[in-house]
Amino acid sequence: MLSYKRLLTNKLLVLLVVLYSSIVGICSYKVPAVKVDPLVIGFRVSIPDDHDIKSVAFNVNRNRNFTGFEEGEFTGQVREPQDARWQYDFERVPLRANDTLYIWTSVQHGNAIFRDQSQTFQVSQLHGAHLPADCLKNPNLQKDTTGKDIGVNRESPSTSCTLHLQSETVMSPSPNHPLCKGQLIFEEEFDQLNESRWLHDVRVPLDSTDAEFVLYDGKARVLDGQLIIEPKLWSSYRPDLQITNAQLDLSDRCTGTHNKQKECVLLTSGPLIMPPVVAPRLSTKESFAFKYGRIEIRAKFPKGDWLVPLLLLQPLVEAYGQTGYESGQLRVAMIRGNQHLRLPLGKLIDGRTVFAGAVLSTEASQREDFMVQQRRSEHFGDNFHLYSLLWSSQSLRFLIDGQEYGEILTGFAESNLNPSWRRGGPMAPFDRMASTIYEFN
């Protein structure tokens, strides 16, 4: 009997040792760091080979961090290694010096799946022969200097300016010389629609308390030096598709980056319907962004009930959060197109009132806490007006036709809407670069 028990004990010991060895073998693998190499157009991501790797999937976001292991803006799967590396080329994805890449990797190693946390890569700090042309050779040029941009110099940019004339403006693509106060860095006369400069959005706005009740699709057009953003009804956009009990799949044309499942595919049933209006939406997020400066937009707003046109500055990188307005939004100007519209308590908010300022919350009760406004006797859709924002590290100043009508100073962090703003500068969250957007809601 004793020998039998000893035999069982020995067998159990062997089983435990084998089991322990198997567990150690499975858990010993760690996803290696990703290597990023710029290509002529695009970039390559790779990890070193391991004999037990069966497949590798890369998920990449540009200028937006991951909130979890969700699908990236760009995805690629590899089933065989090349030259002792598992690599994938993201071609036709141009990079700029101020872009940030966020990458997480999924590796099938043996019969197990391993995922790493998101890795961050500053494009300006990558190495290789195909770095973006706007990468600064002199790192000192990336530093901000002080000063206010209060004018526009339409002369050819100088190759240098004295220290007291240097601007605090930062731009992407980065210049190869310091920017001077009043220097013109971007101009668009719309003699033609340059689609390498203006990106058209194709996506369904995410459902929130401040969601735009439209579908973004279609192209704006240019006529006689004017950009025309013309909406259309759903019945004209997709006469073959009902507004209820239907499915819309934007597939490869979709430009959504936050949640592709919701921004690229829309299912309707019951009370949920397709957006009744489809409108173009343009931005410079792929071609131009800046921090601090003066922006002027000459525009004539549309007139009509429930129309909400907006001239926006949207953060290029959502550094302070990606939900709602955690990273803020600057509205150069917006109106409500109604001829007559007032709130229940009597406040007039129709097309004779223009609003501008900082949007920091999706809640209606807080959405206009940092907004300024001006009311006139005529509808802002009757004529063209020049809408301006002077954005500095100390304040936001708003003008119409050259006349200032409002100013907002620093101190957004004191609202306690987002604790992460306290780790930024005095103007946080508006201390990061932004791109220009023309939007119709």
C-alpha cells in the first residue's frame, strides 16, 4: 500500500511539473517593441520573427490614442515573415512631422494570442531616408516664443526675423525658418477645390447629446471663387434606400476614426431613422494645422429652419481625451439659420445672432459657458461677413468685419470639466495644434 501511494505521489509530481512547464512556456512570450520606418509615401511597421509566431496584426491610429484594444484607423494582418521580421506596409498614408502614431499589436504565438499596450511614435523622431520634408532639422525651431498675431502680412515670408518679431505660432507642415508676427502661413481663395488640401469627411456622426443630425458625404464645389457646401435630402442621396429599417455601409470610403463600427455602418429600426440630410464636410487635418495665430473666414451662412453652419478649429491630436469635447473645440462662428427662434424664457437665438468661442461640454446647459455672441438687426445669411479669431497663449478674441465683439481669457481648467487640463499650459486644452473645418448641421 505504501509503494502504491508513493507511485501515485510520483505520478502527481510529474504531472504538476509538466503542467507548470507548460504554463511557463505559454506565459514567457512578450510582444516585442514595434519598429516604424517611413516610406516614400506611408510607413512600415514590424516586429522581429519568432519561430512560434503564426500571425501578427497591427492597429494604428494617427493623432488619436486608443482607449482600448479597438480596431485602428489603419489595420494590417501578416501571416508570413519577411527577412526575419513580421512587417506590414501602410502605403498611401502620408505623414507629417507633427503627426503622432499610436500602435498596438496582436500576435498569435503558438495557440495563444498576445496583445501589447499602445506604443507612441512621434514622426519627427523617426529615422530613415524618407522622413517627411517638413521635419525640422533644427530642434530649437520647435520652441514657442511669445507675441500676439494681430495682423496679416501678405508679403513673401522672410527667411529670418529678429527675436522680438518672432511669433508664437506653430504650424504643420513645419517651416524651415522661424515664423514672424503677421506672416501669412495659409491662404485659400477657392479658385479651384484642391482636394490634396481639403479632406472630405465620409462618416456617420457619433450619437451623443450634441450629435449632428446629418450624414457627412458628398463633395463641395467651387464657383466664381466661392466654396459652396450644399446639403441634400436623403431621398436625393439614396432613393433606393428607405430611411427606416435599412442598412447603410460606407465601407472603404469611410473616414471615421473614433469608432468605425458606428461611424461607417448604420442600421435603422423602430424609432431610429437615417439622417434626413446629407452634407459635405471639409477639413485641413491631412494637410495643415496650426497653434496660435489669426484666422479669417469670409462666409455667407445659409438661411432656413434647423440649419446650423459652423466654422471650426478642431484639435489635430486629442491629447486631453477623445470623448465629447474633452480636448475642446473652437468655434470661429456659428448661427442657427431660423428666421425666428427663441428659447422658452424668451432669449432670441435665430440667424440674427452669431455665436463663437470654446466648446468644452456636450451638455446643453454647459455648452455655451465659454461662448460670446453678437446680435444684429439683419440675418447673418443675408450677406457675406468676415469672421475672425485671434488665438494666442493668453486669450481668444473674436471679430466680425474687423470689429471685436468678445474676448475669452485663460482658465478653462478652473471649470473642473476635465482634470487633465491642469497638466497643460494656461490656455489648455487650447494649447495644441488645430485644423480648420467647415461643417453643416
